[in-house]
Amino acid sequence: MTGGPPDRTNPTRSEMAESPIQETVAQAERFRVDPELCIACDACCQDFPEVFYMGDDLKAHAHDEHPAELYDARTVVDVCPTTAILFSGELPPPEDLSKLEEVPGWELEWARWRGVEENHVERDRRYGRDYSITEEEGYIHVRFHLPTRVPAVRDRFRYGLPEEMPLYKGHVQLTGNSIMVAGWLTDPKVRALCHTSSSFPAQFMTTIDFKKDLVGITSRYDAHSEFEIILFTDPATMATWQWKAHFITDKCTACTICERVCPTNAITSGEIFYIDPDLCINCSVCGVYCPFDAIDDSTDVTVQRIKAKKVPKALVHEEMCTGCEFCVDICPFDAIVMQPAEEGMATDHPLPQTSQIAVVLPKACVSCKLCEQVCMKDAIEVPRQHQFQNIGMSFMSYITDNH
């Protein structure tokens, strides 16, 4: 016999969703961290501070009370490069590429790449195998090259995903005389391609052992996908260490200010802007203008930002100026001009009198200190506390090229 009243002992799915039991189940969904797998990379704590914190044991932990429903659980779990994050509930599936819109005519482009041999260098990078080790006095220099190209898998063309690889996240951990380097892909759409290729892992971990005793470590991961690691073998070297150049961190929002004020054109644009170490002269002007505190100096200290209206301009000490024009020649912003000296200005001048002196155009000056560096008479200065650090050959080459 069919029909009759509904069976109230088996509530419908919609009724369950509204029931106290279902609410209790939802509240019970929690994250936790396996301490044996955690490498203290801090990725989860930075991305999901409401859920995780870094403990005194240098391991990530989930807060006793945390809003598990605040984020997509799959996104949270996938941020960990070592699969140390566990979730008590049911994980949503990985990014569903079928939800993306197909690119018209993608089959033609895919046909062009279908028979092309895979780039073995890029494949090695996806597995953390492309690195070099150089031993220097007082330290060991390790360079990891992370992937720069998305593999030519079918769905990359089908859904119009980029050829250029989004930036990975990276972490290095020193344990005794060994390092463990981890890299992982965070872009959800490109990460979904990892399930379509056997040679495209979503993350890697590489361990390297060294025979020498290691006393410390520092590292930088730049916008050109190079993970640079310095392993110190000498305490004195570690205490006096300076990088060759300033560095733009992942706080960068690509606002372009640093690029516009750099006196040596050392900064180029991208997902995160990049400072060329061979062009940087460590003048700190990029950090002075950066509104997001995203630039570290050569000692890994964030450059103190100065509000634009308060950035000091170059000052000329007229009694010291001899009109040599070095400052005019070196200024990349045409912010200094020569003007006739005022009558009687040099009456008490200890040096031979001059018919012209340098004059600063405040609106054009960016406070880069180049003029200050080349003035042999100390007649011009930029009154800000940031000083050149580790100038090296780049600054000397810049002066040579501009004279």
C-alpha cells in the first residue's frame, strides 16, 4: 500500500540541516595539527590566524575554540606543505575545473603543444631538485630555483589558465647539519591541474645534509622564484652578514611607487616587484616611499617609511659648494640645477670663490642621496636617518657609468 502520512522517524535532509543535532555536528568540525608533520613554516598561522597559532614548541596549533566554518576546509588543509593539518569533517573536493569557462578554440592551441617534450628543468623544479650549493668563506650558499612555467597539460589550455607559474610559498628549516626545504603552490586553480598530471605535484620537500657544522641560517625567496639560503659555518660571519641588495617582501601590493622613485632603475614589476641585486645601491629610497612596509634593507630590517609630505629633500650648504656640477650629473631625476651665486655670498668662503652654486628643485627630488655620495666637499646632504648599507661595486659602477 502506498501513500499515507510521511514517516516522521526519518526526517528529511532539509529538516536535519535545521535540527539541533546537525548544528552540534557542524560545531564539532575542527582542525588540528599533527606535530610530527609540522615544520613550523607558519603558513597556516599567517593565512588563518583565527584558527591557528605558533606555540612555544615551534609547532603550529589550532586554537581551542576556532571558527571552522569561516574558511573553506579544503583551502585550509591545502595551505600546509606537509599535510600536517587535519580536519574532522568532510573535506570539499579540490577546485573543480569544470566550473570554469572553456576558452573558444582551445583545442587548436592544445594540439600545438600535445606532442612537445616536457621541460625537464621545470619538472625538476616542481620536485625541488633544481638547486646549487657553493661553499664560501664563513658560509654555504644554497640556491633553489622554483617553477616558473605551468606544465602544458590539456586543461591549462581548455580553461585559459596562465603559462607563467604563480609564486610558490617556501620555507627552510635547519636541524643540526641538515636543512629541509619545502615549496608549495597556493593558487587554487593552477593547483587543481596537479590532479591531471603525474609530474605536477602540489608541493615538494627536499632534505640536504652537510658535513660542516652549521651555526645559523638566513634566507630570501624573491619574485623571480629563486629561494636563496645562507648557511653560516662561522659565528663572526653570521654576526656581520649583509645581503647584496634591498629586498621586496610578500607584503608588496604592486602599487608601483618603489619603481618610480628608484634612482638606478633596479626595480621591475610583477606579481611582487623585484629588486635587481646588480643594480641596487642600497639607498633605501624605495622603502622610504613604500606605503606597505614591504621592503627590507641589506640587513633584513624593514626600511622605515616616511610620509610623502615629510620626506626630506636634498639641502645645499652654499658656503661649501664650489659649483663642480657632480651632483647635477649624478641626479637621475633632474632635481638639481646650477644657478649664479648671489653677490657677496662667498665673502667668507674658505675655498676659491665660484660663480655658480647648486640649487635643489624640491618637487623633483626623491631623497635618494646620490648627490650626497658624490659631493667631495660635503656641500649637499639629504637629512634622513637611512644610510647606505653595503654599497659595494654596484654604486661605484653607477657613478662610473654616469660620469
